[in-house]
Amino acid sequence: MRRAMAGADPDAPPRLVIMPAAWGDEAAAALAELVPGTGQAALAAAAEAWIRPIAERALRAGLELPLAERLHRMLLLRHGAPTAPIWQADHRGVPGFVLNLASFHDAGDGFDAASFGEAVETAVMAATLAAPAAQRIEVAVADLAGLLAALGIEYDSEASLAIARCIAAILRGRAEVASGALAQLFGHVAPALLDWPAPPLGAPVVGLADAARVARQAAATVNGLRHTVLTAIVAPGAADALLGVETGGIAPPFSPLAATGGLSRTARAWLAAKGKSAEAALAEMLAGGDPLPTPSVAAHRAMHDAVAPFVQVMPARPEPMPQGSDALRRRELPARRTGYTQKASVGGHRLFLRTGEYDDGSLGEVEIALHKEGAAFRGLMDNFAVAVSLGLQHGVPLEAFVEAFTFTRFGPAGVVEGDPAVTRATSLLDYTFRHLAANYLGRRDIPEAEAEEADTVGNGSRDHAPLLPLDLPPQSPRARRRGFRVVST
């Protein structure tokens, strides 16, 4: 076990977190977010706080399952974790679990289908007993891309689609069997319709297609369900970070780089499956090869379509932009593209700024990787970078982003180290677009960011929270009333 100080986001007060030594800083921030309260967050005690009442309800209901043992094992092996409503006993939210597909990789057979099926059953039982009145639960899967990489199977392939369909069939089938068993105890609220297709007859993983077929046959014997919704693909959250998940749901990997600037776990798993060292991969890349394939948007759509018939809650299908005469057309980036990674720190907060370029050298992709920020803040920055990248690829000029986001002011802010093009920034966004303006637009005319009191946070001269976007300069109450209106309570 190790001890770390972590907060749910950069502006949250840090709390002492105690967790396994092998778990990274992302997991520490996630645990700080999931565990209620503001004091010490120890994994063992926090897990016992929600496992104990579940196990007690299972005993009273006559369920002869080692549920507590299963849940502890699931969490410690990082096979799965409950979402925030279960950690925090919040009955207003939808209880659910996230299952980490990459953790079920088996060096011998490829995928431990038996353990995965047991995890699905355990998650359904636990989510139900955590909120017995809930008719909707969400047992979700994540990091399909990490599993495929460990198997050495390209995301953009028919083999990957067959694997995803089989896993989704096991998820749905085992979830319905567990829900059917619970319906016999607590009453059923939905019919068992078996309104999902048969899984593929074969898959390039030993025993996977057979396990999927058995799961569907078992679901066909269920007479009624305790739940109206069981399975889902959901947006990444704190449970994903706690499990060490790198890609949410069934999405492809966005980048081969980790937040620390090295290769991601998914990239390393792919190279290991192909029998390549990082040095060999670098040599192949310098020779013009592509040792780390980049999935296309079309591949993401195909994966969505493959899984959707089996899963009840799905994200929006990643559709291409409309191709009408007045539509904004997307300019696809080359599969192997140039760019660079800039390491810098703003006010003592380290970040890595990565760019992707078109063949003509123009900017088409941005990634902002933070080193030790909280999971929520990192997630916001990741998605902001994706939005900017999509804008650039659909014709939004970089000048527009520079105009919009330079001089944005919120912590962390202050002196910039490691980048000769920028000396000071009022926020991470201000730094990002000052840097891009200097390196892609040749602009050196942007006035230097002025130092304010917020810049001295952490240097001993001020002791308050970082300046946030709504910490506006002083103005009269009447002026503030004109500038803002309440839109929701």
C-alpha cells in the first residue's frame, strides 16, 4: 500500500489517500472523488463501507454467494468497480459498475471469459442489493482498445468486431440471467424478451464464441427480469480512472502517449503482442513504417454498430459530418502524421502539449496531457483538446481559437518553464494557444500575460484558491446584475 495526497480536481483540497502501491496518481485522484467526505480515503475501509451492507442484504435474501469475497477480489484485481452512486450511497443516481476488459486478458487463452461472466453476474447482484428499489442499473464495459492491443488485433478489423460482439453477448446474457434470479426474490418488472441477436459463430480468441453462445442460451431460460435496463456503454468517469482504464467504453485509442509523455499501456501492450521493443518501433517509424496503427472514424462507427444490438444504453453513434453543398467537410489527418510534443510547466504544473500536422505542415490535432491534476480536470482538458482538434479538422482557423482562449484566466497560472516561446500564462489554455500561435502562426505580437496576485499562489506570498473564470474584476452590483441572469436553480 502507499499513501498519497490527492484531490478530485486541482482546486479541491487534497486528502490523504491509501491504496495499493501499484496504482497510479490517476487512481488516487479518482478515489478522492469517489469516497464521500473530506478526510482520509483508504481503499480498504471505503470499499468495506459499501460491500458490507450489500453482503448483509444478500444474506437476508438467502443468496448463497460469496458476494463480499467476489467484490473485494474484483476491486483489487481491477476487474471492476462501482460507480459513484454506490460508493456514496446516493439513491438518486443510477447504480452501476464498470468492468475493465483489458484486465481480463489472459496470456494463455487470450480472454478469461469465465471470470468476465462471473464479474457481470456479481456486478448485477451488487448493484441491485445496493439499491433494491432501482429498476434500472448500468453494468458497463471499458477499455476494449486495451484488450484488443494486448491480443495483437487491430481495432480496425473484422476480427475485432467479432470479439466485441461476443463480449457484448456475454455481458447481456449473464446480466439477464442474474436479473432473472433476482426477479424470483424481489419480483419481476420486465419480461425477458431475448430481443438481441445471436453472437458470431467464431472469434479469434479460444472459447470466446462458445461462452457467448452459452450465455445467450442461458438467457433464453429466464422468465422475467428485475430490471428494465441492465447493460451500458457510458462516458468515462472516476470508476474508470480507479481501474486504470485508458480508453472509455468501446472507443479507439486517441494517442499512443501517456500523460507522463511515455508510451501508453495500450501502446506497450500492442508492441509486446507483436514482439517488438520500443527501440524497434522507433526504428520502424523513422524508416517510414507505422508500428502503432491509428484507427479511423469509420472503424469507431463500425464498432459502435457491432455492439449496439446487445447493449441497452449506448453513446451517440460517431457520425461523419454531412456532405451537402453547404456542409462543413472534415479534412482527415494522414494516418501517419508529423508533429511534436512540448513539455512545459505553468505555475509549477507540468503538462505535455502534443500536435498532429497535415502533410503541408498545418495544425490538425492537439492533445493536452496533464501530469498530476485531478481526474475531473484532466477529463475536461482531454475533451476540450478533442473539440479543438475537430474544429481544426472542420475548417475553424487556428486564429479563431487563439483569439478566443488567450488571456483566459484561471489556476494554475504563472511563470512558464521549458518553453522559450512563452514566458508567462494566465491559465493552461492561455499557455496552449500562445504556444500554438507562436509556432504555427509565427505570431509574436500577443501582449505578454500580466502577473496578478493569483500568479503568486504556492510561492508563499498569497494563500487562497487559484483564480477561477468567474472571479471577475470588481464592478458595481448593478453592472453584475446586467451581466448575469439565473437560468437554473
